[in-house]
Amino acid sequence: MATHPTYTLPELPYDYAALEPVISGEIIELHHDKHHAGYVKGANDTLEQLAQAREKDAWAAINGLEKNLAFHLSGHILHSIYWGNMSGDGGGEPLEKDGTGELADALAESFGSFARFKAQLSKAAATTQGSGWGVLAYEPVSGRLVVEQVYDHQGNVGQGAVPLLVFDAWEHAFYLQYRNQKVDFVEAMWRVVNWQDVAARYAAARERAAGLLLAP
């Protein structure tokens, strides 16, 4: 049963070399064109396999298929956010004067200060065991910002939280350039954070959050 792909690989918002020297063009090309593309294909293939299972009423592989869907779909979503989170003109911190003041206020309220937030996200990303991510997310029940440590692509996260800023700590994100120095890569990442993108995601997450928990 042939179907049209549900998910497609987004184009990069910049050239491969745009984030140098923080991230080499070679890494960006391989990361986007091979790794991210693989998650897109995996999500589409798994959806097709699930459709076949429904058609045949054959459920022997359901646990593996559902796990594969979560893995590949979350990989696609996190990477799609990752590319937008970075800019060759990024870095610094959110400030009132550049239109990211609401985000700056929320970070201070949720973490005590920008420096404390930066320390927590850096540690969360750098200490992932094996493959994973450090993620700043909007938690819609409390309306606060939280840092999550994501294992692989989807584990150890609060349901309903919306990723705003993601640091990819899988080895394919940095190994060609930083070797086994994950801490150095995470520290360098702060030089390319696109705070305008993060602030826009924060505003959108707040707008969409109202209907998550329906009043009794």
C-alpha cells in the first residue's frame, strides 16, 4: 500500500559553513543530509508499516513499531528545531532591546538568572549518558520553563512540554570536530544560539498552551 510521505526533510536556513568555526560545514552537511534525513525516512516507513498492520489486523510487531515511531519522529522534530535555533549571527543572551525581553524575564523567573539557566542546560547536555539532548522547554501546566535531559530522542521528558532550545549531544553532532570533548562543544554552542528563534517559539508555545488541560 503506497502512500505519500507524511514528513519531509526541511531545508537548512543557512549554508553548510554558516556556523563555522563553532560547527564545521562538514558536520552540518552530514548531520542534516544523512542523519536527519534518516529520521524522516524512518518515521515515514514506520507509519506505512503501521498502516499495513491495521489493514491486515496483524499486531505481533506493535511494540517495536510504536517505539520506532517515537524514536524517528522525535528525532525529526528535535532536529527541525535545532537548525532554527542556530545562527552565524547568534550568541549572547536574550535582551529587551532585541525583542527577546519576555524570554529573558521568563528565564530569570524560572531559573533565578540567565547564568543559572545556562549552567543547568550546559550540564544537562554535557552529561547525557550515551546519546541525547539538553532541552529548554515550556511546561504549559505551570507556565514555567524547564530544562529536560532527553535520552536518545524521546525519553525522560515531561508530557506536553514544548521544546524551545535544543542542544544535540549525540556524537554525530560534534565528534568530527571536537572528538570526545562534549563539554567543549556544548560551551561553544552558546556562541550560535539564535535567541530570536527561541523567543518566537516561546511566544507560540504560550499561545497554544491554553487547551492542554481542559477544566472539569
